[in-house]
Amino acid sequence: MTNQNVVVSDGKSGINMAITAAAVSGSSLFTTAAQKPPAVPGTSYITISKKKLLQNLDINAAAAACGGGGARINAWVDSMRASSPTHMKSPPPLSGDHQTSWTMQHPSALDMFEQITNASKGKQIVMFLDYDGTLSPIVDDPDRAFMSESMRATVRKLARYFPTAIVSGRCRDKVYSFVRLAELYYAGSHGMDIKGPSKGSIHKKGAEAVLFQPASEYIPMIDEVYKALLEVTKATPGAKVENNKFCLSVHFRCVDEKKWIELAKQVGSVMEGYPDLRLTQGRKVLEIRPTIKWDKGKALEFLLESLGYANCADVFPVYIGDDRTDEDAFKVLRERGQGFGILVSKTPKETNASYSLQEPTEVMAFLRRLVDWKKSALRNQFRMRRRLEEINMFLPN
Ligand SMILES: [Mg+2]
């Protein structure tokens, strides 16, 4: 087996795998030095011990050495379990201190609304929104992950005031069929399929309609693996394979949890023949995509560049997402030192996001406040301009 098949999202496989394994063992409340968020005065940060990190690196090495065997399959499933909704309803018991520490490190974006908008003053806010679990609730049937009319109306208003992109692991056409707003940017297949608004956007800074597909050469391979996965997973009731054009999702949402290992083994058996593909876990889903270094973080950077904000100091990107794959985008924002990531989660999770929101209803409340704040700011600007014009009229020449 090659490292591409290990449960990681990028080339820094050792560290990320260590994080996965530790999360499985119930201590998901840690960070590593490399990912440590900025210090908040008066709070302590939980760090993983060196001994534990080395222990987890051993697990990684063992999983890699066994060539795709049981350890690797178990790690996939355990990691998926740790981030799946049913488990988040009954998370492992946490001490009050841990919960408080996490909340202090990742406070509610609603509670911190004024601080966020103050930090954005004089800058152009650009909004990036994940779809599943962020704009729509996670439901058993992925084909029925509809967003509410009120959420759609909110996102429509949002796009009037800020450039807005939907960034999803889903096929772009699929996510568009759920959102149905032509004025947005869409980055489907984890950012491997990007398109600009099909309806005139007022936010373009000289950019043409974007269309970027860095993994198009993989389409035949993805089709082939899709067919193979459909065949092998037939035996597992409830298993659903989704073809996202540039990547694939194997949904575990409707599969009896006792059958998860069996289904993961079926996926693993197909993956063994494709070293150019890699596998990541999400909430009740295993995702397969090309090994190319392209993810939601790269998509965010590409879209900022397309909008004309490549090297601008006056841009303020806000990315809201709930899944492990969104961490790539949170990390980009942290590294750029621009804007913020907001994690949608009811429970503490290791994350590069700065703030948190608990569920899609809170996301909607946050987006509405953002729209109201911008409207009011524009109204004040308009009044101020009128006042100045009136004063100028009465001033002697
Ligand atoms: Mg999501």
C-alpha cells in the first residue's frame, strides 16, 4: 500500500493520522503545536502529550505497514464514528473544564458578532459556505438533504451584499439543484469543479465567469471506481455510492452500524487497485478523490484570486463548515491571517476554525445578522453622504 490510501487529507500524513487515532480514543480535545490557534488571554489550551503523539504515530505506522489490512479499515470507521451525528448526540463524557476551554477557544460566532464585524471594518467580506450540515441538516437520505426556503432566502440576501460561494464535496450540479441560486459561486467535488455565477454578479472585480476543473483527467478512473463500488456494496443494505464527477462518496447514513466495518472493507478492496486515489472520512461518509493537492482550502484561494482579491490586504473571507474536509479551508484562513473559519458543531472537535455555531439554524441566524449589519452600515453611509452634500450646498464658494 502507498501512503495515498492512508486516512489523511494531505501529504502531512503522519501528524494527521495521529490526530485521527487520538480522536477515536475519546480525547478529541487537543491540538498540535503546528495548528495552535492564537492565544486568548486568560485561557489555557489543551495540547496532546508527546508520548501520546508518538503512540499515535505508531498506530499510523502499523496501519501503513499492514498494507490496507484490519487496522486501516478500523481507523477509517473509528474516525468516521467520532465525527458522525449519532455519536455527537452522546459524546464521550467531557469534564466541564474541557468543554469550557474549548468554548473559550472557539466561542459562538453569534456571541462574538460585534468583534467579527469590527475586525472586518474597511475590508470586503467574502462568504464561503459548505452545504451538508451547514446550510441543510444531515439527513438519512443524501438525495433529500434539502435546504429550507428560509435558508435559501437568507443566502439570496447574503449574496446581494457579499460575494458568496458554496463549497461542497458534492457534485456541483447536485449542490446547485439543492441551492438553486444562480448568483452564487459554486465549488463542487471538494473544490475540483468551480464555476462562477450564471446570473450577473455585482461583486466581480473584472473576473470572467470562473470554470476550473483541475482533476478532469481523473473522470474515467472515477467512473470505473464508481461502477466497482456499486457492485461490491450491493451486498450491504442501505449503502449508497454517490458519483460526484471528480470524486466519490460512500454514504453510511442508512447502514446498520454493525455493518460499517464490512462496508469499509468493501471500499478498501476496491481502493487497493487505485493508488492514484485517496480516501478521507466525513460525517457518516467515506470519500474517494484524486491524490492531487487540491482541496477546499485551495478552492477558497482560487476563488479569492478570481474575485480579484489575490494579494489584497482589504479582504475578509469567512468560511463556515461542519466537516473534516472544511479544515483545509480553515487552515488556509489561519495561515493567511485573514478572516475567520467558523465550525458548525454541537460538540468540541479539534479544529482550525476560530469560532463555532451549533447547527444550521444558528448559521442562518448568523447570516441574517450579517445582512442586517451591512444594510444598516450602508444606510448610515448614505445618510452621511447626503448630510455632507447638504452642508456643501450651503458653504460659500
Ligand atoms: Mg458538511
